Amino acid sequence: MFGKTLVLLSLLIVLPACAEPRYAPADSGDKVGRVDATVDGLRAELPVSGTDLVLVWETEPTDEREGSFLLKFGHRDPVSGELVVEEIEGEISVVLWMPSMGHGSSPVKVERLSVGAYRASDVFFVMPGDWEIRIQRRSGGRVLEQATLALRI
Amino acid sequence: MRFAFSVLAFVWVALGGRAAFGSTCCGGGFAAPALISGDEKAQLTASLAAQEITTDVYADGDWRDRSFRETSETIKIEGAHIFRDRWQVGASLPIIRRSRSGEEASGTGDLSGSVGYEYLPEWDYNPWRPRGLGYLQLTIPTGTSVHDARAPYQLDSRGRGFWGVGAGTLLTKAWRTWDVFTRLEAHRSFAKRFAGATDSGILRPGWGGQFSLGAGYNFAQVRWGASLQWSYEDSVDVISAGAVGDVGNGSGSLERFATAAISGSYLWKDLLSLTVSYADQTLFGHPLNARLGQTVILQVQKRWAR
């Protein structure tokens, strides 16, 4: 009798606690999910200088492989809407950050290609989750301004 | 009396296994304290836990099953000793190996120590009043945290990275062939500076807690048990160094999950026990911002009578 009562009580506690998984849509699986995607890439703005930037993936990272993207800085032509590439002052760095857990991923290499154009390589998100690509303009090691692109991995 | 003694020893074995389940993010978490819940003078526990992360849960509650394999093995040594009759001290040290895609890293996890006091002793074997233990626990961040990790896939992350203190209570009760236990704990982690591969600054964690319920059925020298533990951690806030204004600063998301476990124990020569457990974090609770895994644990415990 005692055993049956204990089992019944346990079931009353345990059954309402069963998990109810809500799976993320399939298209947010292995590929990098795009936010604010346009035909020519992801767009953002550095808030202090008002510099526009466009991010275009060369190789999208996967769970096992690093990726790379191109960054172009400049100002958008008010008539055509296209980016007019311009030189940008300071150093450009890219940080991959997982805000929900408060940590980053492995370092991203950034190399200057030409006026206002950079390549970011070794782009790898260390675990699935909601990530940010933080594109930073620095001077003397200080972050002057930052544009953030949100991604679901 | 001897049977009750054995049952309580088994309860501890079931609890001790919880310590090996690890946490959801990146190799470290708050461990259950090393406590003597029976009538022994001392105990030493060695456990081997093999875990596979199977599911990621986003901060908004969406689930995603893993498409790659990430595993860890934890060897844990725990010891506890009675002093001044109702007081006890304990300590535990995990050694963790994490593996993913052919890469692996190993080393120590977070060290923890505890002081316990038996505030509800079981001297008269009252049929209803439980045995109660209160404890204070200190977590020392000896394991590399995810913020300081440098290895591929951050596999060298084996701890939370924060000093922490906790207080909790463990209540146990045995009736004939049945036993039940519950544990409630609150803990606080403290801010620290970090300098990671991609950023630096100050991390501000907060409060956390655990609540466990468990029951077991005992016959001869064997106990079958089941337990459920809910875990919660406040978000970690980041204050980025070297930033102008609040660039890089941010608040994280709270983390919660539940761990269900079943176990089988065999008591050999009264003071030596062997336990095999299976724990699953995908079955219960409403997890948020967590990495869920399945774990098999093998545990051997030696106890010394008073």
C-alpha cells in the first residue's frame, strides 16, 4: 500500500514536468541563418560615423568547417542605393559573440584587401545558438563603434 | 537498523551521481556537494561518467538536435569525513575530457568543498521525521572557463569560471523497503575579469539553484532508484573592456534544465557499493538556453563505519 502511494505521488509530480520540445524550423539547421539579408549581402551601419557596411559570405561556416566573408565599407548612393566604397579610419576587427551565454567563439582573422574592403576568415561558431557578428572599428585597442548582425546557428 | 543504514547509504550513492552530470554549457557547472547522509564516519567515491550532448535549446525555448558528435568523460573523486559528531567536511575534484570532431582536451574541472551539519539527526528512528543535513558549499574555479578557452571548439572549457558559494539542505527518509530524498540549494557566483581570445572585460553572473526529488526501492543488497533535478542559473552580464560607451556590453539569458536519472546499486560487504546510473536532460522540464545531454555513470563508493 505504501509503495503504491509513493509511486502515485511520484507520477503526480513527474508527469506534469515532462518536456514539450518545440523544434526550431528546419531551415535554421546546419546553415547560417540570415537576418536582414539582401541580394548583395547583409547590411548594417556603424552608428557613430554613419558608415554603411555590407557583408557578403564567401563560404558559409558549418558545424564542422570554418567560413569566410567579405566586408565593404562606405556610403550608400542616395539615388541608386548602391554602396560607394570608401576608406575607413582605424582598424577593423570581427568578434563572434553568443549573447545568451555571454561568451565568444574562436578568433576571426581580418585582412585588408583594398580601399574599404576586408576579408574575414576562420569564421566559426563553436556551438548552435543565437549569435552576433560584431564588426568593430578600433583605434589603439579601443572599440570606437560597432555594428551587430544577428544570426541563428 | 542495519537495513535502514544500507538504504541511506544508497540514497547518498544516488545523490553523488548527480555531481557527475555536469552542466549544460561548456563543460562545467555546480556540482552536488560531497555529503555523508548515513551513519558512516567517512566515505570516498570514485565515478566515471560518459556524456553525449544531443540537443541545444535556444534562449527562446526552441530545440535543435545535434548534427555532430560532442562527448565528454568525467572522472570524479569525492571524499567526506565526519567531525564533532554532527559536522562533516567534503571535497570533490573532477577530471574532464571533452571530444568533438577528432579533437579533444582534458584537465581538471572546478574544485568544490563543503561543510555540513546534521540538524535533524535520526536518533530515535521516528516514522515520519526525516534526517536533515544543511550544508555550505564553495566552488573554486580551477577548470578553464569558456571565456578563457583557447583550444579548438573551446574543448578546454571545463568549468564555469566563477567563484561561488551555496547553501542547501538534504532531507532523507527510509520506510521499510522504500526511501525518498529531496535537496534544495541556492548559490551565488561572483563577478570576474576575463581576457578571452576575442574579447575582454568583466563577467557578472548571478544566483542559481537546484531542486531534487528522488525515491528508491530496496531489496536484499540492491536498490533501484529514480530522481529528478531542476537546475537554474541567472544570466551572465558582460561589461566589455576597451569599449567606448556601452559597445560590447550586454545581458545574457537565464539557463534552466531538468535532469532525470535512474540507477541501480549493489551494496557489497555493507560498506562498499557499486552504482550504475543513466541520466537524461531531454525528458523533463522546460529548458532554456541549455545544452542537453545523456549520461551513463559508473560509481564505486567505499564507506567507513563509526
